[in-house]
Amino acid sequence: MTEFLAALRERLGEAGLLVGGDLSAYENDWRKRYAGKALAVARPASTDEVAAVLKLCHEHRVPVVPQGGNTGLVGGSTPDDSGRQLVLSLSRMKRVRAIDLANLSLTAEAGCVLADVQAAAANAGLLFPLSLAAEGSCTLGGNLATNAGGTQVLRYGNARELCLGLEVVTAAGEIWHGLSGLRKDNTGYDLRDLFIGSEGTLGVITAATMKLYPQPRERLTALAACASLDDAVALLGLTRERAGDALTGFEVMNRAALALVARELPQLAQPLGAAAWTVLLELSDAESAEHARTVFEGLLETAIERGSVQDAAVAQNLQQAKAFWHLRESIPLAQAQAGLNIKHDISLPVSAIPGFVAEMDAALAAYLPGIEVIDFGHLGDGNLHYNVQAPGAVAPAAFLAAHEEAINAKVYDAVQKRGGSISAEHGIGRLKREELAARKDPTALALMRAIKRALDPLDLLNPGRLV
């Protein structure tokens, strides 16, 4: 590998290649679950440099692990422990290349932090709506590679729906210049959609053209206490009926999730008393602030009259609205502080969610008394983070080792029975690779593997992940 590393250093310079020393920031995942050993870390500063790196890797048969902000939750962006895999960090490629106001689009490089993309759009008087808890450190390339969802999917869609075009470097080091800002292009296979969600196994995304939207004139945010998930689903239906496209976010948090936040992050205020389920809902209206307020007040009054909402707190200003969202987005941090847990990023038809939760809560309580289910997520689009923590007297690591396989089987069997998905927005990575192989439709798996062989015949791009 001496010749390979020397060629990399010559092409990337001293700042572009890290060999030896403390590489733990690139070798360990955010959850502290996967720890690997990288051959080196390549840090290209341009698409041409990415292409040069992948050509060298192809020539020397060196496997590559593309990495953005390294905030993933399924072990998809950290190297294994072989010491043979090169980490390809896109962190130096963080330029917003263009904003087209008339076309409502923005072109940015893959290493741009999501919050910086949001800020660039806001500075131009527009909105980039992709939003998730890790937005201060996750990157646009990683968001696209995993088809990230977040809190505004209900109105704006996943990363896939927000993307107009891509620039991608193939496994052989060729560059596909696909940064189209077109909303209509019917000239063959949609290569853009092939690379989005592929988790770096088919090519390396180096830049993207994304949709922008007008800034809403009004954002209205509230917390609502519900006695059951059925009541939360009823509130969702009423909100859709009254608000239509103005409904931007509809999140749920169970009692245990907010109790965990209170325990681990006591400085965060919780405006409502403890409830079986707390809903965070947000309306945004680009047309009329007055209309949004009228709809918002009316639907909450109706929900309380009907009994689907027990209590509600409406944010009176932007600061309070941000505090409500911060409460919801702090649940993963509280879980991280509490220790390792069994995560499930599942997707179900909204109508099936109450039945699934009732069945699984009972099944897990019978399986291991004292087990704690931290259940929260994006009810509006059917995505739950159904996470399971150890009983208080059991060490988290020991709990995972002893019970993860059995609990996963229970949860995923119940999801599959209801026509759901074992991965809604986190991806497959290493964590769910075997589950995917066991549960995915065989024809779909065969097609996915055929695409992988066609685009990466040497299996150099993120090997051991996804397929």
C-alpha cells in the first residue's frame, strides 16, 4: 500500500490525506457502536480530486468508505476493522455553487452541512425544507445517500423528492455531470434516483441541485396531549382536513420518551403535563398568516371538544416554537446519554400504527418485565422510532448482547405482517444488512445486486453495506 498512499498524497497534498495518528473521528460511528480501523482518510477538495482518488482505488483494488458528517445510525459510513478500507471524507467540499431564484433551486457540494444549506437558502429569501436533529453536523451528500427524511416530509417529501440533479463519481473514477435544475426530463432511466438512497455503494455523490420554496409567512406550532395513539391519529385526520397543504409537521412522543428527556436533560422545559402521547404539530402558510392562525385555532378547539386532545400549548413566538421542536429533537440525545439501546426506524401505514404499538408494547412487557419503550417519530408520514431500552437494573451493553436479536425479530415480524418497512429513513448500513437479505422481496434483492455488480463490479464502494 506504500505506492498507493504515495500516489494519493501526491494528488491530494498534505491537507488532503491523513495517515496514522488519531483518526477516531472518522473510524467510530455516532452511536459508539461501530469502531473500525482505516487505512487512511482521503479528504479531497474538488470533484476532480474525488475522481482521482477513486481511479487510484480502482487501480490498486482498495475498498472505499464514503463519509459525510458521520452522523448515521446504522454503521454505514465507518470502516471495518481490517485496516484496508480508505475513508473518503467529503468534509472539505462545502461550497454552495449557485442559487437560481427564478428556478427555485440551489446547487451545493456534498460536504455542505445541512444547516448551512438551510442558511444559504434563507439568506436568499427562500426555504430549503429538509430538517432533522443532526442538521448542525450531517451533510447534504450523506442526506442524499441515505434518502434522509426528517420533520417536514409530510409536506415537502424526503431528500429524494427535494433533489433535481446530481453530480456523481463512479467506482472507476468517471464523473457523471447530472446537475440539472429541470423538473421534467424524460430521456431514459432516472440515474438520479438510482444513486439517492444507495448509501455510497454505487457511486460517490459530490454535488446536488435541490429544490427551494418560498418562505412561509406564518409558522404556528403547538404541543397537544392525547390519551391514546388513536386520538393522535384522529387529530392528524382533522388537521389534514382543515389545514391541507399547510400541515408541515406532525410528530408524536410517548410518555416514556419525554420522561427520559426530563431525566437526562432536566434543563429543558416541558409545557404540558405527562400524557400517554404528546403531539407536536406545525402549520406553515406561504399565502396568508391570518388564514393560518384561524385554521390553527379552530382545529385545536374542535379536537378538544371531540375529546381527541386533552390539553394544548400554543407557541406564542418563534423562540417558544423552537423550544417545542428542541424538546422533540432532544430525545435521541437523551437516549445516547442513557446508553446503548435497540433502535427501530420503521414505517407503517398510519392506520396500522396504533395496533402495532399496542401489540408490541404488550409483547415486550411480557418478554422482559421492566423493559422501556421510547417511542417517537413522524406520525404524519407513518415513520416511528420504536426504540427499546434495558430495564433499570440491566447494563445497556449486556441488554443488547442478550436481547437485540429476539426483540428485532418480534418488532420486524409485526412490521412485515402489516406491510411496513424495517428502514424508513436511517438506511440499512451494516446494522440491518442481514435483516434486509432475509425480509426483502427476492426479486427486488436480485435486481439490487445486479445493479451493484454492473456499477461496481470489483465491490470497492462501501463493501459489506446494504447489499
